[in-house]
Amino acid sequence: MLTEISCSKLETQKHPTGTVHFHPGLNVVLGDSHGANSIGKSTMLLIIDFVFGGSSYVTSNAVSEVGHHEVFFTFHFDNQSFKFSRLTDNPTTIYYHKNDGTVEEETIAAYTQWLCQKYNMDYPGVSFRDTVSRFFRIYNKSKIDETRPLNIRESESNNDAINVLLCLFNHHDEIAFFQNTLKEAKDKYAAFRAAQKYNFIPSAITKQKDYTEAQSKLLKLRQEKEDLLSTSNSAVDAKEVKKANYINELKRELRDSRKKLEQKKSDIHLVDLNLQLGVQPTEADLNNLLTFFPNANIEKLTAIEKFHHKIQSILRNEMLQTKVNMEQELYRIQAKVDKVQARIERLKPSMAFSDEFLTTYSKLDREITTLETECNNFIELQNLSKIKSQAKDALEERTTLLLHQMEKQINDEMEKVSNFISHGKDNAPILRLLKSNSYTFETPRDTGTGTNYKGMLIYDLSILKLTPLPALAHDSLLFPNISDENLRQLLQLYASFKDKQIFIAFDRQDNLGPDTSKLLNSQAVIKLGPNDETLFGIQWGKKKES
């Protein structure tokens, strides 16, 4: 738990040490009995939120007025104290002050994860701040909507808010299983549809009507195939037909390979010719040229041919390498020819079939195979769609069950809390978790401001009781509309929590009678007032005396 906050900016005449000590249960930031404003009650709660990993304090008026500073704080877990500090001008870094005097830096994310583990709130699917922050209801932190207490801010979706509640009740893993199952089903369905869209798999059949027609056509094609087989004078083995077709395919492959082999031999022959004929012309060749062209410049032609010879020497090396590559390819083609030839010789069909028979049989066989594949793909798509729908229904069914369980637990606890606060006279607020993205929160037959605020506080206390939530903070602005009688009971209920921490800002304590005033004073961690009794010892909202 949080045990201490200290800061040089908090050193005032009334609080010279600048240190605030905290204890289990109720911790009160106490204002004066007259309800003086702008004395630092909300700011003190923002500082508490700051040491719990929040960031609202950094942008508060207080930091603007007093300047950036370092806040030191101590948590106590498992009989051990852990001291930290955090700078308002570098809030993303936490400084861990070890017992040996050394200081280690860590990120705010690592720090809040550490808090998560220490408070036994290391639930998957939700962060420490995402849970705790929504129960720190402080002025200037976020807009407080008493009619939508599950949401941390206006922009947050109901789905996200309800998901945090599911995590707080440790239902994340159970929901995640069904969510992952649905995601996997969606991914498979989408992948299959994409394969059809880009023609990676046959997809001509898209409707039940098409499927029915395809089944009828399959019956006819299969009958034609049977009839074709029965036209032979002797019994025809379908395996032998397939073997004959396969041999024909091999023969076609052999013809293609032999063509490639001859072409490759021809290519090599051309390279050889280039290597043999690509030489510099002799002096006799050039003299013979003068017979037909007496005015030809033999010296210039000789120089040009010498240049060509240099180029040819370069090209010759390249052609030699080309020939090596082509000969290697020739060997591979020859090996393939030999392999296919040997395979044909091994496959000796026991039956002879005419080319016309094999052509007709192959055509029917291909049509049947294609139609069967298309029909199977249609059925597979229907199955994937059904699995996806079933996964969605299973997720909704499980989520609904868990939401109803949580709803009952919360409403039962809120009924107890409400009965304590109102002595059983008032209706308790009711939470209805309608879906994973929809809820209502209201007090039956009473929509008054005070009732709505009281309902929100009752909800917070119920969650504090039912879940591992370690702390909550309620600002003074939440209390004025609640009746004095209900407030007295509420404060007693706050004080009854001994194993968790509740931080509240409160004033006008004398209005609630001596017993309540005594309770508040005994639980006060800091007492504030106007002028030099404010949190920072100054009240910057006041005009300066001339």
C-alpha cells in the first residue's frame, strides 16, 4: 500500500516536513469546517493519482503555478518498503531509490506493471491504470459522469468499459478463449473466400441451387463414364485407363523434352560457330577487299579490326562460360529424357485403348473431378460459415452468462451497501449489463442528482469489495448533494475497509455532528485551510493586497 508522499513544494509553515503519511483504510484530505475553496484538496488527490502512475497532475494548475518539481513516495509490500520519485517535467520515468543509496531508472509502464503484480492484479487484457484510474474520481482528472460509472471518459466505448469489468472479475481468459476461437473461425472463412476470389481454388458454385444442379450433372457424367467403359468388348479396368492416360502424358512430356534437347544442341552449335569464326581478318582478306574497293583505306580498316579483336576476346570468354552453362543444362535435359523414357518402358499397360477412347474418357474424368472439387469447396465454405456462426453464438452465450453473474454479484453488493447507507430506506442502484457493449445504471424511481452521485459511490465501494481493486479516490465535489444522514453512514462504511485504501477529500465536517467530525479528523492525513494553510502555502487565486 501507499505509505508516504513527500515533496519540497509541500513544505509550508503548517506542514514543515512536506511529508504526508498514509495508512490502511480511509485516508482523508481534510478541508476546513467552512468549506474553503481552492486550498489544494483536489490537487492532493491528483498527487496521489500521480504516484499511482497517473498523468493528470502534470497538466494541473498547481504545477503551472509552483513550477516543476520532484515527488517522492513510498509503497509497502510484504514487510518491505519501496521508495520512488517522479518528476513532473519527466513523468515517463520512475526513479527507484534502493536501500544501498543507488538509484535505478525505469519506465512508467514497467512501474505500473510492478504495481499490478504487487497488488495481485496482473490480469491479462487490461492494464493497472486502466482499472485503478476509473475509480479515482477527481476534479480536473476526467469528466465525472455519475450515470455511466463504468466509463473512464466520454470517448471510451461501452465495450472497453465492460471488458475492464470482466478482467477485474478475472473472466478475461475464459472470454479470450471464445474470442480466439471466433477469430480463428473468421480468419479461416476469410482465407477460403480470398482463395476463391483470386481463383486459387475452383469457386463456380456459390449458391445451393448451383450445388443441386452440379450434383445432377455429376450423376449424368458418372453414368456416361460407366457407359463408356461398358462399350468395350472386354471388361475395362479404370486403373488401366488411368495408366494409359498417364503413359500418354509421359509421351507428351518426352516429346517436349526431346524438342528442348535438340534446341539446346542447336544453341550450343551456334556458340561453337561464333567461337570458331569470330577471328580477325588476315592481310590476304584485306588485299582481296582492294580488288572490289580500290579506294578503301586498308590501314584504318586494320585499326578498326584490331579494336574489334579486343572486344571479341572479351566476348569469347563470355561465350565460353555460356557454352559451359548450356552444356550443363543439356545434361539435365538429357537426364530427364532418359528418366521419362525409362518410366514409359516400365509402365506396360495390360490393355490397349484407342486415342478416341482415351480422349473421351479423360474429358469425362476431368469434368467429374472439377465438379466434385467445386461441390466440395461449396460444402467446405458452408461448413466454415457454420463454424464461424457457432463460434459467435458461443462467445455471446458465454459472455451473456458471465455478464449476468457479475451483474448479480454487483447488484447484491450494492443492495447491501445501499441498505447500510440509507438504513434500508432507499432503493439501491441497479446495473444492467445488457450486452458486451451495452449497459444501464440507475436507481429505480429516483433520478435526482444526489441519488445519482450516491449510486456511483455505492458502485465503487461494491467493486472495491468484490475485486482485487486496491484503492479508490473520491473528491469532495461528489458529496454535497447527498443528505447528511446518508453521508454519515457512507463515511462509516469508508472507514470499515481495513485491507485496502480509500482516499477522499472532504470539508464542512462539523456539519455532520461530533462523532463524524471525530472520525474524519482521526483519519485525516493532511488538514488544509485558506491562505497559508493551503497545500502549497499560497492561494494564487486571491487578489494581492495593495
